[in-house]
Amino acid sequence: MIVKSMKIIIVITILLLPFKELYSQDVHFSQKLANDKERNPAFLNHFEGSWQAMSVYRQQWQAVGVPYTTAGLLFSKNFYTPIKNLKAFGGLQYTNDKSGDAKLLINRFALNVGASYLSNLGLFSFAVSNNIVNKGFNQSGLTFPSQYDREQGGFNENLASGENFAGESLSFYQLNLGMRWEYQLFEKWKLNSGLYAQNITSHQETFLAEDNQKEMAYGIQLMADHQYRAGINVEPYFSFYRNNRASESIVGSAVSFDTQKFGAVDQLKPFLYFRSGFWRNTDALILGSRVTLGEFDLGISYDVNISDLELASNYQGGFELSLIYSAKEKKLEKRRIPCVRY
């Protein structure tokens, strides 16, 4: 009975926390490819080919109330420049996030531009992400502490909420910067790292009639690609993100298997990551795999909740699905000198 009561208390607490301040959690994905491109624009050219399109969908917290859903679309293209070893890249990005009973909605549209330069010290990429963000929520169906009616023994929506909302929607411009460094350390070791900063513009973000200047967020990504043996690569990974007093770290590894000789699948890449705050216990165990078939790359993963919240979630977390298409570079297969007679 005590355990059941604790579950109910935890669930209620989780459902009410977003409504107290009416701020949602930052958009994030569990899969490395999706998360890196979502947060650091310098990773948008981290692919082989002429252009790349990606879609990703995530759903979480279905076990403890109204689920949080996040979806993203991304298009990136590489461009050659007259300068030797210098390439430009750019693209468009859209992210939609909906969370909680308040239907807290985030729509983000981004125009990304950047350049990469290959030198003796490796490949350096720099990028700028220009974002227009719209946030909104819906008060319909919400109740607040001041609306508790003791005579009815429950909440009464007809009573005054006591909240001073300035509006249910707001929009702002957000500037993000990112850089990436890729280097072949040894014959069988390749390093790849990123550094980024979000919200350089430090905009105002609140639905209440008060001042709330959002602070800059920052993060790093560290990864490697080690050729363990023929057809098998090990890819360790670490990322850290901090926004004000909230932080997130992901650590783990993927193992890539070259499976072309066994069938239609070109590559199989299972992975295992752990997500946690940098100074607290592990929150989730991320299990998944990527499958490459020609120009298509399909990723599927599931977050197993292993934090104290598992009392309410019963170890259920988030499901994530991504699909990537990378168009190969068009190369001239054969050159012919035209006959002078024709």
C-alpha cells in the first residue's frame, strides 16, 4: 500500500512540475547522430555524400501521464568552393516538441550555414545556426492550487487561477554556434570532437508577467572510431550538455559490423549508452541499433529508466526512431574527347 501511494505521489509531482513554471525540458534525442546534429550545427556536414536528409521521432514518459513527443526534420548539403580544401555547407532544420497536460508546444525553424577546412592538423568545421522559435501552451483543462474547492472536495476550474500569465504564446530569435574537429590519430584510430554554444542572443523567455532572461547553454562531444579488426569497428562516445543549473551527460559505445558479404544489409551498428546528470546517478540506459542499406540508414532505440522514477514508470522510458538518406557524390565515370569531325 505504501509503495502504491508513493507511485501516485511521484506521478502527481511529475505532472505538476511543468505547470508550475510552464517551462519544458530542453529538446534532446538519445541517438548519437540525431542528438549531435540537433545541438551542434558543425555536425551537419558529418556525412559522406552530396546531401543528406534526416527525420527523427521520439516519445517518452507515456507510463506516467501525457507522453512527451519530439519530432525533427533536417536537410544538409555540401558545396565546393574555389579555395582548395575548403567546403561550405548549409541546410534547413525543423523541430517540434510537445509536452505535458498543458500541451506546451515548441516549434523551431533553423537556417544553418558553415564551412570546413582540411589541413595537416585535421578537418575543422565551423557553423552558425539561425533559429526562429515559437512556444505556446493551452490553459484549458489545467487546474492550479488556488482553484481547490474544499466544499466540493476537488478542483473547480471556475475559480480564479491566481496566475498572472502575459500570454499563451511567444516567439524569439536564437543564435547557436558550433565547431568540430576530426583527426586521424593513428592508422586505426580516428578522433572526432565538437564544441557548441546555444542562445548567444540571450532572449527573454517566459509566459508570466516577469523578467526571465534565458542563459547561454553549452556542450561538448567526444568520440572515436577504432578499427578493432577487419569488418569490426568500436566507436566510444561521450557528450556533455549544461543549461543554467541543469546538465546531461551521455557515455557509451557502438560496435559497427560490416555485413555486406552476408546479405542486403551493408552495416549493423548496435549501441549502448548511459544518460545521467554529471553529478547525479544514472537516469537511463539507452539500447539500440543502426542498420545501413545502401544510401539509407535506419536507427531504433529505447530508453530504459533506471532512476528513482522507475517506481512510477516501471522502468519504461522513451522510444526513438530515425531515418537518414545520404545522396552519394556524382562522379564522372568515363571521359571522352569529342571527335573533331562532328
